[in-house]
Amino acid sequence: MSATFATAATTIERGCPGRKIFVKTIVISLLKGGVGKTFLATHLAWYLAEQAGRRVAYIDLDPQGSSTRRLAKERNGWFSADLFDPEAKLVLEDAPGITVFGADPRLQMVKAAADVLDFIGRFRGLPKHFDYCVIDTGPKWDELTLSAMAVADEVIAPVQVAEDSIECAKMLLTALKKAEAARGGRKVNFLGLLPSMVNAFDKREMENAVKLAHAVGPTMMFPAFVKARPTYKHSAENHHAVWHEKGSGAKAASEEIRTILAEVERRVDTRTKEPA
């Protein structure tokens, strides 16, 4: 893997001199399933696309395809597997809103170092068509996750505050450090661990959250958490953002997640304005 990353890093640096044209790429990742990655990734895309004229690419690199199904109402017809295939025809439109690169069974065939390099090469064609790119990843450290990390500007990790959360978090942070080393020191900005679907009335969960913060350090934690709310589940079933839900809990849920997404956007845009 490290050799692949080293080659990938060289490819990126040579292919993007000065990075004058680029897409702000945010990867949602944790090496475990069921932690709320798809929830956060889809809501981030919906949130970013609200501003008129914004072009948001959404790349589903989880073979399970949960994001693809949840974003079925958005602009689709493109496939993330095509970004690994140099022979695939990819005609993109400069259209505002969300363009979904959906998951399909071909993602199961992405297993080689050459696939990662093909992804990087094809990804270079996206910046002129999009302003933001959100990438949802699967629960494993494989060539799909590797490809996402190879092009990432920012990474955020939803995490459930269970007993094994500390180990999952440490695995991800170790992977990020290895990624940066293999990319020749080119930084992947880690936005933090975001405790997800937390029951604030569960004493054990809150104790686990404190243990997690102590284990990784407060600077590695995102300064918020997502509560466990039935409204979030309902919005997923209805294939739309929680702020389009009706009912007594929808307003509180909407305010909670929009505050988190606004902070993600602020951090991404602040980094963009920093001198290279």
C-alpha cells in the first residue's frame, strides 16, 4: 500500500502544478460500518448544494451503495467505478446541484494498485466541472478507501461512542499518518472525530465519549456530536435531508445537523483561503 501511495502522490503533484483549479474534496471515513458515514456524507452534499450555482460531485465508494440509493432523486447516471476505468466514457455537465457517481457491483473488482492510479488520473478531470466533492467510503482499508485518501483535502470521521470506538479511531488516525507520509508530507487535513447517534441520556455512552476524547486528544475531536433521533432515520427512509421532514422533532434535528455542517464548510473554506 505504501508504495502505491508514494507513486500516487507523485502523480498528483505532477498533475496539479500550483493547484490553481481544484475541487474541495471532503472524505467521510472510518474503518467500521454502521457509524453514520452515509448520513453525514449525504447531508453534507445536500447542504453544500443549497447555495445557488454550486456544483457538488458525490462519489460513492462504498460497494453497499447506501448513498447511491439515498440520493436517487439527485442527478445521476454516472458511476464511481468508471473513475477506475480509463476506457470508460465520462461526459460531465457543468450543472449546479449534486451529481452522483453511484456505486455498482464493479466496485468489488477494484483490488489493484493500478486501479488507484487510474482513479487519481481520472479524478483530475473533475475540478473544472465541480466546486466541491464529497466522497463516502466503506468500512475497510482497501484500494477504494486508499483512492479516496489519495485525493482528499479534508477528512471527517463519524464515530459511535461504543467500547471499541477508541481502537477504530486509532486505526483511522494511523492510516491518515501513513497516507501523509506516503504522499510526501502533503497534508490531509483531519476535521475531527464526530461522535454520531449519541444517546445523551445514556451514562455509559457519555463515559465512552469522554474516554475517546482523552485517548485521541481534544484537538482531534470535532466540537459537536450528533444525537440519536428517530427523525434522522425517517429522513433516510424518505431519501431527503432531515430539514425536509415534518413533525415535532424535525426542527431540533435540522438545527443540530445544519450547525455541524456549517462548521465543516467554514473549516474547509478557511483552509482554501490559506496561502499554499
